[in-house]
Amino acid sequence: MIMRPRRPLASITRATLPAALLLCAASAAEAAPSLTVENTGQPATLPGDVTNDFNILTIKSGAVLRVLAKGSGPSTGRLHIRANRIIIESDGMIDATGSGHPGKAGLPGEGMGGGNVNGNSAGGGGAYFGGGGDGTSQAPTCGGPFGLGGSAYGNPSMLDLGSAGGSGSSTPGMGASGGNGGGGIWLQAARIEINGTIAANGSNGNVLSNIGAGGGAGGHVILDAYIIDWMPKAKITAKGGAGGIGTVGVGGSGGGGIVRIHASTVSAPPVGVIDVSGGPPPSGCSTGAGDQGTNEFDDQNVECPDFDGDGARSVLCNETDCDDTNATIAPGLPELCNGVDDNCNGEIDEMATNCAPGLICQAGNCVSEVNPDAGPTTDGGAPAAPETVEYRGGCSLAPAAQGGFALAGLGLVAALAARFARRAKRSR
């Protein structure tokens, strides 16, 4: 199931973010929706060609939000989410494993660091920030090289996807496709709470005719938040995939990708949370492994975001905006009669400014000060007609429909009918 949010936040720009990842979103005054991904046994997906905006995004325990693979519909292999708050509960996951550049049968891997193919021999591993391993044979010979691994090419200012591994053979119908590279995940929030996994790993190489293809390289994970809460099960990975293991040849493993975190000093990740290792060599061999990728932590120029562009920043980083997805809600704005705390003072509808003279605010509606039961209005104008009108004698009439009798006319008819009935009774 693909979930497409309908209410974008106001556009933002952060100078410290890579230009290749600055995606545009239309501005809007409406609040962004919240989204909860439940554990249904099937992964959920979001569009990969847009910025997905939420108030609160929650990945429940055991639930998976899957990044659509590059080339599947309009997807780019990337997922970009902006939110006030992102929560990944215990064992929840955002997964871009194998969502990057695809491997192809009989061909080198796609991407600038794609693994190579060499005749009917094992394919090379894909590369990104870490170089790919060369194809080889199994221990004890550990021969080769066969298909060469791709060369590292990562650039922090122009992020790409992980490159794919090379095919296990260039002969049509014989070559197993290389593993796909890892995709890209970019999360922006005032606060991110992680007790699960965010993964952009390369996929393992396939095997056909006992010849292994190369593994895909890891992709990228970018976390941009004022505060990140690291819970006990937090894990961020952009690992290279393992080469396919065949009896004739073992594919080279993919190189590692990149994990980059831009957050306040108190948000530095604990040791062991991040893994950008290359894929492993064949058992008993020292060749064929992918190279280590890159991880970076940057606590410079970190500011609490102002996603809705109203000049106030989110309370989630100890600032004053109680709803940073809605530009009509911020400290100092007029309080309206709408059931919402418009000025972030902790009170709702106090001294509402949009009710006309003679009306008061009750339960988010402007109603008559003299007769509050006369009916509500939400636009500050005169209250609507009451649902029923009582006449002497206990008769209840619905308000007149357009083109029908006026209420006064109906009342007169009812009164005359009662008078004639009394006269008829006395004359008997």
C-alpha cells in the first residue's frame, strides 16, 4: 500500500544540506497530517519522488516502512521525510536495502561505481564511498581476480545511491544479476527518537550456473534534527552486500555507503550504532571484501527548524511554536473561536477575536449571547436557525425550507387551527 500525504509543509532551505538533496515543497497554512505505520506483516511505502511531510511520523514496534526501489514507477530510490517528530519504536524499521542502482544479468552493475563482469567468471562488487571487492574463487585457492570491483566515488556534497554489483557472466542466459545498491533515506525533524533500525544496505549478489555475481554497495542515510534520542536498540546501517557464493566463482562484495548526522552536540550517536562496513570476503579468503564506507557527525550551525515559516520554532526543541506544521498557529497570533490554541498560550478560545458583537464563543463556535441555544456559527456571523421551534401547545416545527412557508407563517397557521378547533368544540 502506497501512502501519499496530501498536506505539505511550507518550503524550507538549510544551507548546510547537500544541494543534490534540496527538494521543493509547496507552501501551505494547513497543518500536516500525522502518520502511524502499524505492524501488519506487510511493509508500508511512501512516494519516493516527493517530500513527505508529517506532524508526527510513528513507526510502531515491528512495523516496516519500505523505500521503493529506483525505477519502480516514479520512484528515485530515495525517501525524504520532514516532520515535527519522528518516532521509530523498538524493532521498527525504515528500510532502503537494495533500493538503489539495480544489478543486471550479463552486464556490469548500474551506477558510477558499478561492479565489472569478466567473461564467465564471478562479478565484481559495487562501490559507493567504499570500493567494491573483486570476484574470486573459493578457498583454498582464492583465485582471481575475475570481475573487478567498482571504484569508490562518493562525494558528501552530491549524494548518490549505492552502485550495483557486476553480473556473474557476460554470456546471455548464464549471468546472474548483481546485487542492487542501497537506496537513500533523508529524515528532517525537530526531534527524532530511534529505538529501531534505519537501513540503506546493498543487496547480496545472486548465483547462476554456480557463478556468483557481485554484491551491491551501501546507500546513504542522512539525519537532520535538532535533537536525536538514541534508544537501546537504535541502529543505522549502510553496509555493502555480500557477493554471491558459487562453486565456480564467488562474487566480490559491495563497498559501504555513508551515514551523515547533523544534530546538536548532545545528539552524537553512541559507539556501535552506525555500521557502514563493506560486504565480507568469501570464507577462508582475504580477497573479495568491500571497503569501509563513511560516517560523519556534524554539530555545527544546528538550529531548531521552523517548518511552517511563521517565524516561531518548535516546542520540541524548547522553543515556542506549539504546532510547527501550521503557519496560522504561533505565539502572538489572534485567538479565534475554533477549538484550537491559536496563540500557543495553553488556553483554547479565550477572548476569541472573530465573533461578531452579541455573540460569544462556546465549544469552538460563535453563538448568541442572549440565547446560546439559538445555533452555532463558525464564521463570526449571525447564528444559524434553531433545529426546532417550540409553539404554545407543545407543537414542534422544523425550520422552513427554502421556498416553503416562513416560520412566522407556520406559527400563525398553527395558532389559527387551534382557535378554530376550540370554537368547534364549544358549538357542539
